[in-house]
Amino acid sequence: MKKLNLLYLPEIYLIVGAILAGFTPPFSFNPIMLFVALILGAQLMFRNKVTGILLGSIVALISFYFTLAFMSELLKFPAFNKQALQMLLGGGAILIANFVAAGTIIYKYTKDEEPEPAMV
């Protein structure tokens, strides 16, 4: 049995995030987010360098945009209270994870060596 390479985790994280972002209880999914998850899954399987760099760059740009929106929402609190701290810790953790995932994806596909095929 093959061992799961840790460099696969950013794509898996983004696939799970896209599916969870598109889920609406009791059981309906946003088709656009399912399409995004499908694109990320295809990238995980086929390992195209250009597409990988493009996806990593898009995730980084979207994360930067959400950082600005996050700071704007955080500044709406009149005083730094428990809700502001909860928003800072939760939102900050998600933003850091997104930037790490984007950076790892870009790093992985800009290396000189050919990426390994996905585990099947």
C-alpha cells in the first residue's frame, strides 16, 4: 500500500472546503462549488504544471481578497469583545490555511522535477 504524500493535502483541503462551502442543509449543493471541487479533483489526478500554478495563484488572490473583507468585518466591531476574538481566531486560521495551501500548490508545481502521479 502506498503512503499518502503530504503534498497532496492542499488539494484535498481545497476540495473539502469547496464541497462544504457549496453545501446547504438538508441536502442541496451549489453546482458552481461542485464544479470547482471537480476541477481540483482533476488537477489532483492529472498533475498539470500550468494548471497547478494557475490554481495556486487563483487561490492566493481569492485569499487576499477575503483577507481584506475579513479585516473590514473585524473593524466593524465597536469594541474588541469575545465575538471579535472568536472571529479573529476562526477567520484567521482559515485564511492562514488557505495561504499555506496556495503557497504549497505553487511551490509543488514550480519545482524542476515532474510531479508524481496521484495515488489511485
